[in-house]
Amino acid sequence: MRLNSSNSLLSVPSSSLQIPEFPVGTNEGVNESIEFSLVIPTYNEAANVCKIVATLTDLLDEFIPGDYELIVVDDDSPDRTWEIAQSLMPEYPQLKVMRRQNERGLSSAVIRGWQVASGRVLGVIDGDLQHPPHILLKMLRAITEGAEVIDLAVASRHASGGGVSSWSVLRRFLSRGAQVLGLVILPEVLGRVSDPMSGYFLVRRSAIAGVTLNPIGYKILLEVIGRGKIRKITEVGYVFQEREEGESKVTWKQYIEYLHHLILLRSSTGRLAQLSHHFNIPIGRFIRFALVGLSGVFVDMTLLYLLSDPTTLNFPLTRSKILASEIAIYNNFLWNDIWTFGDISRQQKQWHQRIKRLLKFNIICLAGLVINVFVLNILFNKFGINRYVANLIAIGIATIWNFWINLKLSWRVTEVK
Ligand SMILES: Nc1nc2c(ncn2[C@@H]2O[C@H](COP(=O)(O)OP(=O)(O)OP(=O)(O)O)[C@@H](O)[C@H]2O)c(=O)[nH]1
Ligand SMILES: [Mg+2]
């Protein structure tokens, strides 16, 4: 059992977002691990933090006295939540506080908290009292005392006994809509629980240790189910309470991030991802490259119309097509540089490096065009394949060429000084 001997803040890990198999600084975790670590992510929860710490302490002191810790992870809240939490530490020996000044975001806050945790079971609960604390014991019992090994216990608004207290029709609709969308994109993750959007759950450390979790978005549970080794799951119904103090941090940005998160998880955990891992093919990148290519087709078409159509500028066709294609190439380069290969280009940001990439991309795409015309001709003239089917095949082959050669030559990871 380790208690906080002073009221100093926890230092923020700077390593990749991986949960260690054993608590940091312990000898294979044998003696030093404790039963349960509960992370409370906070941002401007000054009005709630005292109450939630007191309530959770009362509950857990009864159930597993001294064998748990509460870890408040605060993102340097302007209302100084971290300072208030820190001032509670002498009164609550199981409380630890982390103040993050260089990172932001709910999911990464939870992961950072788990990284410094000592528990064999790791949990998360909102800091605004919307998650009823007493449900925690039901979940903890299920994981620690159940006859069979349960890796994950989720508090669910859609399981029996669950609900939302007084959400507007719009919010209910958005929440359910997001769930249905998720079920379509990622059925094997969202289909496993009735409330995949829940931010209130406990997970066995061993089920998520060693995998790198992604900090994107608000929905850390998706990450845990998608990337963890989660065998059996149990759900406990709960009613999502109204916020009494403080303000919600949910904005439209979270919905966009959610979509991005689903796509990322899909491309990195699905069957395609396993194949791509097996054969070392960057499927996710290729899908992004193909989507960017599609946007280029729209640019090309629109410009061709604006430049060459008799009702618009009426320029000669060939000249218009060359100009339209060239601008489409710039469009594609821009998005590929920012998005498809963003991780690589962020390491090579100087202007001369960008221009070099653009020139290479341009030449490779022009060569791709030659391949496109060549394949189209062969398929149509030699094999008698329908011209549109032949064109589709030719576009496919040229896209693979463009992707592969650009991957190897334009967005190569070179030594960065
Ligand atoms: N550390 C940290 N905590 C956050 C961040 N954003 C939200 N939180 C906390 O995460 C919990 C959930 O955030 P809320 O804004 O309440 O989200 P919600 O409960 O889904 O939505 P509401 O019903 O509108 O409250 C709260 O304890 C917040 O203080 C963040 O960027 N960093
Ligand atoms: Mg809330």
C-alpha cells in the first residue's frame, strides 16, 4: 500500500501512450500494486472536485480500505481545479493529483493517469458528478469478485436500470445517431456493449497493457475495446445525472473527432488492418490517398468546365485540361502532405523540403498519367474490354503506382537533423 506522503503533484509521463504491464517503479508489481486506481479527468471542475473526492473516498474506504487510489488529472484548468484537488490531499491520503500543462484532451488525460497508476484494475469517472458513484462498487465487484474473469465493466445508460435524466430530444438523437454510425463503421467494437459512448468504466490492467492507445476524441472506451485484449465484458445500468455545477465541454468538434476516431480505429484494427499488417501494406494511408485522389477528380472536372466550356471561358480543350490537371495535382499534393502523409511531412517542414516533395509528386503523377493512358489502350484495343471498365482498371493501376512511388520517393522518412 502506497500513500502520498507529501502533497506534491504527480509528474506527467512524456512517453508514448502505453499502459505498463506493471505499475511503474515496482518489481513486477508483486508487492507494490494495489487493487484499484480510479482516474478523474477534470477541466474547470472547481465546484465539483471536493464533493466527488469525498463521495468516492467514503465508498471505497468501506469496500477496499487503503487498497485504492484516486487520481485527478487536470489540464491546468483556469479555475485552478488542480490546486483545489491538491489542497485536499492531506485530508484524503488516497488522492493523487496531476496537473498537465503541455497536453490537452479528455482521452489522453485518462491514459496519462493510468500510466502512473498502481492498480490492477484501472477505472475512469467524470469529475462532474454526472456518473453516480455508487455504481462503481457494482462494477468493481463484478471485475474483482466474479466467478469468471471479466476484463471490462461498463456503466451503461442503455442497460437495464439505465437512462438519461433529462436530455433534450436533439442530444438524445445525436447520441443515438453517433452510436448507429459507429455500429456501421466499426460493428465489432461498438456492437460489444450497449453504451459504447460511456465514459464510466473499469478495465483490468492486463487487458490494455502494452498497446499504444490513441489520444484522439472523447471516447476512450472505443480505444480500450478496439485495441485492448478484452474477453468478457459486463454492463451495469446507470442514470446519467444532470450537471449541477460547472459547464459542459462538449462541442461540435467532439462529433468530428468521433468520426475521425472511428475511421482511424477501423483502418488500424479491422480485418483489412490485420492483412495490411501481415503483408506490410499501409492500407490506412492508401485509403486516404485514394480519397484525396477523388477530391482531385472534382477539382479537375470543375476547372475543365470553368475553363473550356463554351458557356464559360471557352479556352481550347487541351490547354484547359493541362491547366485543370496541374491544379488538381497541387490540390492533391496539399491534402496528401497535410493528411495522408502528415506524420512524415511534419518532420520535414522547411520550404525547400516541401517544394522538393511537390516536384517529385508532380513528376510521379505525370508518369502515372502515361501509365493510365497506356493501360487503357492495351485493355481496350488488345483485349477488347469495355472502355469504361478498362478506364477504371487503368485508374486503379495508376493510383497504386502513384501511391507506391510517392510513398517510397516523395514522403520518404529521411534522417532529420
Ligand atoms: N483533463 C481533462 N478533462 C476533461 C477535458 N474535457 C472534459 N474533461 C472532463 O471530463 C469529464 C466529462 O466532460 P463533460 O464536459 O462533462 O462531458 P459530458 O459529461 O459527456 O457532457 P455533459 O453532459 O454536457 O456534462 C468532466 O469531468 C470534465 O471536467 C479535458 O480536455 N481534459
Ligand atoms: Mg459531464
